[in-house]
Amino acid sequence: MPIAGTTYRYKDKEELLAAALELSVAQYDTAELLTDAARGVTLRGIASDSPPSRDRI
């Protein structure tokens, strides 16, 4: 898992977005993620300047 504040080189945009997703998900408590998943909530905004928002799907 990538470590915040560390410089990494990514081979393509897809790899960069996957790393961003890992960092974003790591900010949430596991229990909160499971609760949100049970309610049909997903993380969005991974590639934006702001932190991910939780939207209903």
C-alpha cells in the first residue's frame, strides 16, 4: 500500500488511480466501510482535488 507523503513513480494513469483509491479507502474505518457497503454507499471523487465523498448508488 502506498504511504502518504512518499514520492512514487507510476507507469500509467490506471496504476496511479489504483494507488489513490488505496490511500482514500485507508482513511476510513473498516467498520464504517462495511456499514456503508451494507447501505449501498460507495466512495467517489478519487481523482478529484477534494477527499472522496460518499454517495448512494
